[in-house]
Amino acid sequence: MKNNNLLKLVTAALLAAMTCIVTMIIPIKIPLGNEGYIHPGDAFVMLSGIILGPFYGSLSAGIGSALADLLSGYAHYAVATFLIKALAAMLASLLYHELHLKSVVICGSLSGIIVTLGYFIYERFIYGSNFAAAIAGVPFNILQTILGVILASILMPLLCRVPQIRKILESKFLNRSLFFLNDMSF
């Protein structure tokens, strides 16, 4: 049990680092004047949830994405990003494992709704009465979700060949009910 938790913790750290790196390495600035950018990091948000389960996956996705914001000069987005990406990873995990929707495309697409809606709400808050600025990011967040789903769909079969990833996916913690708090033990 301890070895499996250590394996999940180390894998979570690696996926958080990959999420951060992939988010930062290829940012495509949104041309409409708001502060957002498109990146392939959402693929690792989805994969974190699917591979690690709701607890470790949420932390991995949230920390990696928030760290990318902090290191890229978007510190005012970091807390919102942590929450939004953690919720997206949690939803992907719960859909994949609890509802048995064993499709990265379906789970990633539905978790992308959390990302799109989350950033719309946050940007509506930070832009105040400028509804147009908040709504301008929606198509780009949808595009980012599509990019993430495609990349995650390509990477998932490859990652499943890694023995450590396969061991995590086959572990009993992913077959438990929605009450995943027992998964937090170290």
C-alpha cells in the first residue's frame, strides 16, 4: 500500500512538472487583447485526472497549471487556475473511473466545460462590467480543450505502456466509490 501511494505521489509530481512545462513551452497569445493564451497543457490536466484518480490527479493538475501561471507572469490567475484545473482533472477522473466512460475524448471534452466556464466566470469577475472581454476568451478555451483532447488521446495509449502508469491504473483505489478521501493516506 505504501509503495503504491509513493508511486502515485512521484507520478503526480512528474505530471505536475509536465503540465507546467508543456503549458509554458508553447504559449499562443490570444489576439483579442485579454490576457489569456492557448497551450497544450490541458492534455496533462486531463491525463493527471485519468491516471492518478481524483485526489492526486486534481493536485497534480492544479499545481502544475498554477505554477505555469506564476512562472509566466500571470500570478493573478494562479489561484483561479489551480481551482479550475483541479476541478477539471477531478471531473475527468470521476467520469473515466466512476461512470466508466473509458474514453479520453468524452472525459476530456466534458472536463473542458469546467475550464471554459471557470475562466469565463473568473474573467467576468476581473474585467467587471466588460462582458465582451470575458466572453472573448470562450472560443479560445474551447479550442484549447480540443487541442488538449487530441493530445491526451495520442498520449494515453503510450503512457499505458509504462509499467508504473499501468500499475496505478490497475490499482484498487480507482475502483472505489466517489468517496475518495481514503486515497489521501501517505
